[in-house]
Amino acid sequence: MEKASINPFQLFALMVLFELGSAIVITIGIEAEQDAWISILLALAAGVAVFMVYSYLYKQFPGHSLIDFSQKIIGKYPGWVLGLLYMLYFLYIAMRVLRDFGDLLLTSTMPETPLFVINFFMVMTIIYVLYLGIEVLARTGEFFLLLLLLLGILANMLILFSGIIDVNNLLPVLGNGWKPVFQAAFPLVLNFPFGEIIVFTMLFPYLNQGSKIPKTGILALVFSGLLITITTSMNIAVLGMEIVSRTTFPLLTAVGKIRVADFLERLDAFVVVTLVIGMFFKIAIFTYASILGVTKLFNVNTHRKLVFPLGLILLLGSVAIAGNFSDHLEEGLDVVPYYLHMPFQIYIPFVLLLITIVRKKFSSGDIVGNNDAQSKTQRYQ
Amino acid sequence: MKKKKTRKTTSRFSLFNRSKNRSADFAEEMSTQIEQAIDSTDGIDSRVQKNIDRLKDIMGNSHDFIVREVIIRTEPFIQAAAMYIDGLADHTLISDFIIKAILEENHPTGDVEPAALLTTIKKQMLTIANVTMEDDWKTIVHSLLSGNTILFVDGIPKAFVGETAGGEWRSIEEPTSEITIRGAKDSFNESLLTNISLIRRRIKSPQVRIDLFQLGTLSRTDTVIFYIDGITDRRIVQEVEQRMKQIKADKITGSSYVEEWIQDQTLTVFPTVFNTERPDIVVNCLMEGRVAILVDGSPFALIVPTDFSQFFKAAEDYYQRFDLSTLIRVLRYFAFSVSLLGPSIYIALITFHQDLIPTTLVISLAAQREGIPFPAFIEALIMEVTFEVLREAGVRMPRAIGQAVSIVGALVIGQAAVQAGIVSAAMVIVVAGTAIASFTTPAYNLAVAARILRFAMMFLAATMGLYGILLGLIIMIAHLTSLKSFGSPYLSPFAPFYPKEHADGLFRFPQWLRRKSEGKTFSQTERG
């Protein structure tokens, strides 16, 4: 574990960038049709609840990351294996996001560039930044969050001013009843993007004010959730349900429709900037969590030794995991949520929570107390 | 692995110890000739003639080493000799307050003890302001070379050292690189004492601290660090002192030498030490809890710690209305981005993203580029390199011929190149706009950073388009956030984000509004 500390605002920035990362540019909750915004809000509420579980677990073992406290809860060896599984999960999701990113960039702006080249440059950037450490990543996040917010506000204003919003596209509300809304929200939207916040349990120990984790996390979730809701509704309002359900990249199409005063047009570059920056942080955070975990599990003395090898695996994996984009999307919709996201994001943390609560009740807080003392010494080392 | 580590730490430790023991260091590194000459003499003789010979020997019979022998009295015979370096010492001071004083004063009569004579000379005869007694040859030689006058008197085995440093300096002139309309019009010159006085005059507080270092084993350059006790963080001062002590150079001929020794990171295009030639800026920085370093012979003061935003603060900002200053500052950041990204964005749009350019514009651009034989990247490279060459020629040429360069440059870069069909008119506009934008950065050394990175960005744009530029930006920002200047994060008011510091960061708030935040000085802010 590197010696570093980040402040609550930096954690907030990383979380928001992470959440927005891919969710803002692609469609989520579209199974609910024009009620996608309700699905997203429902999933957001559930996501906040799930996040409370993570931060409760961290509160029981302050100063310990996910793989540390899982070893404390279910024993050393089972915990180690679980940690390894989590690391593989994070790395695999990083690969998936990188693949998503490469394909989106390919289809939207650089149709003639090979996927490998695009991913290669992205991975090189990630390797450089992760080599510099979590502090640098967090501060860079802070900087780019402010930039993206400015860009977002500008783009939204322009959409508003160009008068292409048609609110009728969002009606009727709940035209098909609650069922499709719930089906869209659970598990898809809950898992992606909100449940993925579990990756931050690896970063909690770096926060210099540990007590602020629940507040910061919930704030970040709500903030990014609302932004996603607004963007999705805006897309539907501008493009209509028909087009949104057919494009992979609705934000690009929506922003492409901006036309103000006959010269402000073709602002697609805004969306590309958002895509690259958001995806960069999402992939970087997943990869960093994985690197950090492997560093701990195998007692490597510094994470820097692992940045390059794991980066290489990430690059090759991102190209190799699927034969083509539609295979990749199919896996992402039919397999990953049920066999990977649900267990790793929801089931396992809940089981850990149950075990902790039960043990706390029966051992009258003894174990937890010990852990607290240990963790404190570890933090001050 | 462990062994290696310990060895490293011990060696560093010993290095530190050695540099602490400065007099030992001095003897070790003095050039051998002087060293032997000084070592062979064992203290100061009571006969004047012998001392003169020794000092002449040490100075190698140098032409500008002047010895003025006087006779204090004849019965008993007491001779004295004043020695100084011509040009370093002030002639008027020497003749009026040392020679004249000795020759004209009423001398004690009868036999006098050496001790009594010494007191008489020091207290009743020498009329110069500052006189010290020295009996160490090294100190004597050093003060002689600093422009002081050495006085030997028969029967006294000590030397009088009168402070007569003077000579010719450039007078205090208007700043040449940081010009203001309403601000103070004085700037530093090459004399350390003058520079110190320029700062002292502006802060009449006994809390101002000045520590002297002599750097360079041969040049023995006086260097001072300035800070304000009670405002500046002690840890920063200690860090500066420690780094200054670790300088192992034989000569320091300018503040940039010191900068290269003490800066945090060498492998970066961004400057991590700020420099200024304006005393008012130094005073502002001292008040913010920074440390200033002044080097004798250099008209530029160094300021540490610094941050990225400081390089965008022009002296003029504090002398104009706050609204104008704020707008101009934002404009500077914008111009900096243009000078960094201008050509690369153009290359990316022309090469990869024609669809992002509005239709009418893309048609006109395509028409312009019709006969151009090069891809946009090569075209931009040709223009940028030509411009760099012209700029360098303009700077290095004697001022009289400079005009010719600018005429040729304007013709070559401008009309002729376009008419010859080598470059497109749009490219000329982009390159010229970039060049003008790069002149708005108040600090030259930061403008240079953008100048270097511009080429890297152009390359990235040519290979990966907008995507390449974005990745380049991410890498640049990450690099900037990883930099530190004396322990404080380089990109600090932006990342880590300190909103309050933007009162004098991205913006410049009115003075009365800033007063609130002034209690929270640079040093007390929590910094990673």
C-alpha cells in the first residue's frame, strides 16, 4: 500500500467521474422506454442503500480495504481467495469498460483506427498515471471534474437554447405501468453504474477523514445519479424514443443536433471529451483497485512493480474478451449482470454484513474492538 | 536489497554532515595553490613587511592588488600598510577614512604597548564605520576579495579589516522583463546589498530575516535567503537551508545556477522555482509566507515554494482595478491553452475530424489546402520550426540588425509562403495566433514549457486526433499534479482544489475582500 492520502472532495470527484464515466454517454434504463428516468432514480435509491452496506462494513474495520476486512470476517484463507476473486472481477470489468470505450470511440469518431491502437494509447496513459500513484489520480480527477462540469453546463444550455427539446417525447409517464420500470432498474441499472461503486472499498483507507465516507459517497452517488437522469431524459426529449433505442451513443447524436445562431454546431467534440475523460477515470480506478489488491495479496512491496504487467493484461484482455462488439454487448447484458455483478456487488457484501452483525452480537464486540485497535496502529504507521 | 538501502542512507548522511562542516569543506576544496600558500603561513606576524610579502604571495602578485604603505611615526619607527583590491574597494573611503585618518591623527607618544596601540588605532584613529580584527588568513583573504581593506600595523599580530566594499554597479533601472504601467519602476541590479535594501525599504519590520550563505568553492558568491519570521513556515525555511547547504558547485554566476541545484525535479518542462526582478513582487511573496533567495551578481530573485498559478500573475495585476485584473488573468489562462493546443487542434480537425468543422468553413479550408503538397502535420511543423528559428535569430542578433530579421520573417512566414503554395493561409493564421498567445504568459520560463509541449501535442494530434490531444492533456495534468515545489503541490489552487485561494489565483479579488483570507497565509494552509 502506498503512503498517500486523499481528501473528501477528491474522493467525491473520483466517484462522480467514475459513475458518469460510461453511463452518461450510453443509454441506461432504456427498457423502461420514456420512463427511463424513473428507473434510474429507483436504482439510485437502491444504490445508495447498497453503498451504506459497504460503508458500514468499512466502519467496522476502519483503515482496512475490502480484501483486508473480508479476511477478518470469513477467516484468513477463504478471505484471501475471496480477495483474489474480487481482484479478478475488477480487472475483468476494467477490460470490459476499456473494450466499451474502444468500440464507442471507433464507431463515433475514428472508424478507420484499429481497436488495439486505441486501447494501447489509453492503457499507456493509465499506466503512467497509476505509476505516479493514487494522489496524482485523485488530484487529476479533481481538475477534470471541474472541467467536465463546465462543459456539461455549457452543453445543456446550448441544447436548451437551440430549442430542440420536445417534452412530449417523455410522455406518457408510466404508460406501461410499473413493471417495465422495475425490470429496467433491477438489476441492470443498479449494477451499472451504481453498484460498481464497490470498487471504492479498496480506496477508502486512503481518505484522510475516514468518518466522512458515508456522506461523501452518498453525495457523489446522488449528484452523479441526478446528472445521469437529466442527461438520459434530455436525450429522450431531444431524439425521441425511436432513435434513442437504436443508437449506441445517444448523447453524441443529441449534442450533434445543437444549432445555435447558425454557427455553433457540430459540438460532438464535447461528447468525445466527456467520453475519453470519464472512461479514463473509470478504467483507471478499476485497474488501480485490482493492482492494489494484488499488491496486498501477494505481498509485493510497491504497487509500481505491478502497474506495467497488469496494464498489459488489461490491454490484451480488452481486445481478446469478445470477438466483436455485438458479442461484447450481449455478454454485457445477459451474462455479466447475473453471474458477476450481482454476486460481487450485492450478495457477497450482504453475506459479509450478516456475518459481521451476527459475530458482533455473539462476541459482544470483542473482535471488532480488537480490529479497531489494530487498524488504528496500522493507519498511523 | 536492504543492504543497498542502508548504504545509500549512510552516504547521504555523511554528505550532509560534511556540508554542515563548512570550514573543513572550504580547506578541502580550495584550489591547491592558494591552499598551500595559506597553510604554510602560521598566523600573522608582528612585522608589517613580512605580512605584505605573504599576502602578495597568496595573491600571486596580482596587478590589481594594491599595497599602500604609511609611516605612523618615526620615533620609535612604526609602519603600517593598507591593502585592497583595485576596483572592488571604494577609493574615497580608503583615502578619506583610513589613510588620512592614520596620517593626520595625533599619535600617542613615547613607548606604547602593542595592546594600547591597537585600542588607540581602532578607537581614536580609524574613522571608517565598520572595523573588525582578524587573525585568520582565510578570513583576511576572503574579505580582501570582497572589497574590504586590510590594515597591518607594526607590533600588532592582527589585521584590521575596514569595510570599504564599493566600486561600480549598474544603477537601479526600470524592470525590463516585467513591465507595469502603474507599478513601482525599480528593479534589482547585480549588487546584493542594493537588492537587499530595495526589499528592506518596503518591509520595515524587524521580523524580516536574512541568512547568508557563501556558495561556490571558488567563486564564494554571497547568497542570502529572505523570509519573515512568524509568517513563513519554519519547515520551508529549514528545507531551503538544507538544500542550499548541499550545493556542491565551484562557481555560482547567477540565480539560475542556484535554481538548478535546489529545484525539486529536473526532468520536467515546468519551472518549480519562480523568479522575478521586481522588489515589490518579492515583498508580496514574502508576505505570503514564501522564501526569497538573492544571489550576488544576479538581478533576479528566486521565490520558493511556488505554484503553477503564480506564473500567471503579472505584477500589473495588483496595480490595476480588480475587475480588469481578473478578466486579464482568465484571458491569460485561455491564451496559454491556445499556445499549447492551437496547432494540434487544427491538425486534428483537418486530419481526422473534418465532420466537426462547420460546413462553410470546411469548404473554404479545403479550397485553401488544394495545392498544398504536405499533410497538415508536416505543414504545421514547417511553420512552427520556421517561427522558432526566426524567434531565436531575433533574440540573438545584435539589436541593429534585428529589424532586418523581422522584415524577412514577416515576408517568409507570411505572404510569400502562402503564394508559393507551400503552406495554407489558415495555417499561417493558426501559427501566428499561437505565437502571439504564447507572449501573453507573464513568466518566460512557463511560456517555454508550452512551447516545448506544443510539439508533443502536435505529434499526438497527428497520430490520434482529438483523442491523442485528450490523452496528452491527461498525462500533462497528472504530471503537473505530481510535481511539488518545496513540499507544496504545484497545481495547488486547482488540484488540490482550494476555493479560497482563488481570491488571488484564477481571480484577483479586491484588496479589502482578500484581507479576510490574508490571515490564512501560504504556510498555514494544509498542504498534502
